[in-house]
Amino acid sequence: MLSYFPRPYKNETIYSIAARYATHMGIVSKRTVIKETFNIVKPTLYEDYIGHINILVSKIKHFSNEFTEEYFLDNHTISPLYAPFMNKKYVNYYSLGIFVKNRKRFTWEIPEKEHLFYCSECVKEQLENYGECYWNRIFQIPGVMICSEHKKTLKKLNINIKKNPLNKFIMPNHEMHVAEEIELESKVFENHLEITRNIEYFFINKVDALSYSELYSKYFEFIKVLGIAIPLSDIKRKLSDLILSKFNEETLDSLNSNPLKNDWLSHLSEERIKDIHPIRHVILMMALSESVHKFLKTTPQYQPFETGPWLCMNPLSQHYLDQVISSVNITFNKDRGDFQGLFSCNCGFTYVLYAGEMNPCEVKAFQKNRVKAKGEVWESEFDTLVSKGTPIKDIAQKTNQSKSTVLKRIREGHTYLEMAKIKKKQKFNEKKLTQENLDKEEWIKLINNFPNSSRTELIDKNKNLYSRLSRYDKNWLDLNLPSSQRGKSIASEDLNHKRDLNILKKAKEILKNWSTYEKQAGKIIKKTQYALYTRIGMDMSHKETYPITANYISTFIESKEDYQIRLINQCIENHFKFDELKKYKILMISGLRNLEPKAEIHLENILKDYKNF
């Protein structure tokens, strides 16, 4: 248990709380603070400490019952923005910590902030009100560039806390050194201000976790209401146009979310929606419904046939052409590529209309093409007419059918309905079997034409064919598919080569500024593989994927001997300009113990030259 803990300020980050704890307790070492508060033995980069909140709570809960895991997650982390998009069953502090860290590792996501950001006006107010400053969690969220309260762009601290980890916490103050001022054009500024306010909605209001299926269904319902759901193959382009009409391209570029340059909209499906970054969810909600608030609070309802009630089209019922149908079942007709409505009356008469058709009386050949079921009322009335000896002409006129159709039904007797169903089913099965055989032949032909394609590539070439075969004979289809490539890299060699060149450019810039990093850190940093790859932001396990960068880095890896020689030279330059050179002093100040042979010779030569001089 801790004997002291500073009371957190509104929207203060966990990092900031730990930094104030270190300042109030007079502890210089970051490692010591993190060990005392979170039991983290070896901290590396700046993090949210979400996965360790339970440890902090166990150490400070004696100060106040208010200090719970939920309290810190809701008030001092970015979890209110991430938790709603994790699927209902996954929300807890541990899984949330992993979710946030994974988001930061995805290079195709919203760019992660590697510096600390602050609002100069907020800092002034904090100093006046509390006598000290703190880091606001909203400002550290990827993509947030503006303080919505003061309508000012944020300032960026000049220290890169990700690539230059320091063994100390950094506290905000009015004399902070700024790496650069964020300058935004008026249109871009307004876009970012609106996005920031919508992000803040999640921190002001409690937003429950959304299941992926619920979220996708709501997105798709909005898309249907906006009239951009047809054709399905064109949804992504129309949605892209909608987003670009709402946001300036420069704004979207700064968030790595320009749909013309980043294909993140392809993740908008029930299976892949989990891969969409929360900031992009905000962009999507704003584009579809003006604001996050309106999106979450609105229940969209696609009504291509306006509001009911609707007409009953049963000519043999007493309520013929009366508006008695109270509900409609709207589905997607794959064959037509359009939405359809199934209207069912209590009398059993059921008919279908397609989007854009409002009056069934105006549909040509309605009785022949649109009636799906006639129902018991129609059947009973028809049998009554026949039994009474009603003239064929009158029956045809009353039922809105041709005389030949009426005669055919009469010849079939009272079992004509059952016989018609059997014949219809037989005809359907024959047609289905013929189509199934043709589809299988077409699929085999597709495989032969593209023998080196993966199953995903084959499916993309003819999705409708794949969908039909999945319904017909799933076992046959599984036997006639290439082996699954799930879990394997699908990036092409050309794409990897382009990324390799981009990473190489970044590596050259980092090595060029190596002395600057050392100056900021206040020490010599050994050029190891780990250090180099960390500053590039690249996982060492992926170096085989980017051979050009890996070969370039290998030429700069510093041996232990060369590292010791640099330490010796720095030590002499910094500490012995006016003092006599002594070997034991050099070793003590530089922290060196066992010198490598080359470094030993180097030091002896320096001491020898010094004595001779």
C-alpha cells in the first residue's frame, strides 16, 4: 500500500498522475515510481498502464472507496473511446489494455502519437487554479489536434517519448519546449474541431459496448436510408464520396483515413468491423448521421414503401383494396439486386413489391408475377364459386385471372393447389439441379484458368458463383477449393518492396539524427539492432520481410568495442577538459568495468599521448 497518492484531476492521464506522484514524493527515477505503483519492473515506452490498473487500485484503495478500476478506466484512460467498439463480451480492463496496444501497433491505423500534447491556455488555467499542470487524456488521443474548449490547436512537446524513452516522468509547465506548432487551414481546423467534439462525446456520456452485429446492422440501416445501398458492389464508393463531402481531404490525410488512399471501408462488414479504429467509427458516424450523439440515439428505419397500412390485393376477400396490412417484411433480392417488401394479410394473401413501387394496382401482370400465396380465404371462395356453377367468364373477372387459368384450376379438381405445388417444386428442383451442374462446371473452369490463385482471389473473381455453390453443395465446394491461406501473409512482393523503401528512408533519417537523440537522452545510446528497430517503429521479427532496410541497418550496428570507445571519448570530452587524465576516474565516470581489447588499447594510447604531451 502507498502512504501517499495525489488526488487525480479531471481527465488527467494515468501517466500524468504517476508523474505528479513522483514530483510530490521527490522521486527522480521513473522505474522506481512504476515499481511502487504498478509493480512493473522494467518500463520501456510511454503507455496507458490500463492492464495494470488493478494493481494500482489495490495499493491506494485505503485512501478512498472511489478509487476503483472502473473509476480510473472511465476518468483517466482512453477506454471510454475504445470500450464501445470491443464487442459486449470482451470488455474488461485486461482485454481493453491488449485491444489498445494492438491498435497502436497497426501501421495502417490512425497514426499513434509519439509526443505529449497540451493546450497552452489549459496549462495557464491549471497553474492558476491548482498551482501545477497535468496531461489531459483527450489531447493524447491519436487524431486529436485541437482543444475544443479554447478552440486552439495543440502544442507538441519536443521529446519523442516513444523512440527516446527516458528514466524520468515529464511534467507539463509554462516553459515547455515545443517541437512545432500545429498549423491548420480554416476548413481543416473546423473539421478537426468537430471531430474532437464528437470524440469527447464518449468521455462525457456513458456509451455501452456495442456488439459487432448490432453496430454493423445499424450502419447498414443508415446506408439504406441514405439511398446508397444499391447496388451492393457500389456501396464502398458511395460511402467514400459521402465521407469526402463531409470532411476535407487534408483532414482525412492527417488521420490516415482518406478512403481514396486507405481502403479501411473494406472492413465494414459484420466479420471485419472489429478491425475499424474507434476514430474511424467516429468519422463514419458523423458522415452517416451528422454526429455521434445522433447516430447512437437514432433508430434508423428503411421505408422504401413509405408507412402503412397497405392494401390487401385479395379479390375474393371482403376487404379487397382496403388498407388492412399493418407490417411489411423488407429483404434483399439477390437475383434482382434490389430490396423487396413482402406484404402478408391476415386472410393469407401475400404479395411482393420492389423498392420504388408504391401502388400494387399499378404493377403489370400483378396476379401472375407478384402473388406469393393466395391463402385459405381465396381458396375457399374459389371452390364455392366453382361448386355453385358460376360461369368461367365471371370467375375469371372476379379473380382477375384469364379464362384458361381458371379452367386449368377447375380441371385439376379440389386438389389443384397441392398438385400445383408439387409440379412447381419438381420444376424448381430440375431447374436447380441444372443450374448447379452448370455452376460446378464454371467453377472448375475458373480453377483451371487461375491455377495459382488463392481461395480468396478465386472467390473475388466470381462472388455470386461462390455464393450459389455454398448453398447448393458446401462439401463439394470445400473439396474444390485451394488450401486455406488464413494466417499467412497476403502482402505482395511489390507492396513489401514499396514499404521496404519507405522504412529505409525513415531509417536513414534516424541514423542521420542519432547524435540529436543522444543529446536529448543525455547519454550515449548504443546502436544495437533493438535500438535501431525500436526507433524506426519496426518489429525485429519482420526484418526478413524488409531486406533492404535490414541490410542497411546491419552496417550501422555498433560492436561492444566501438561503443566503449565512444563512451571513453565522451567521458574525456565532458569531464576532463581541465582535469588530469586518470584511468580509474575515466572508468568510474563512464561506468565501464571490463574493457574490450580494442577499447583498452584506445584508452592506453590516449593516456600515453597525454603523458607525452
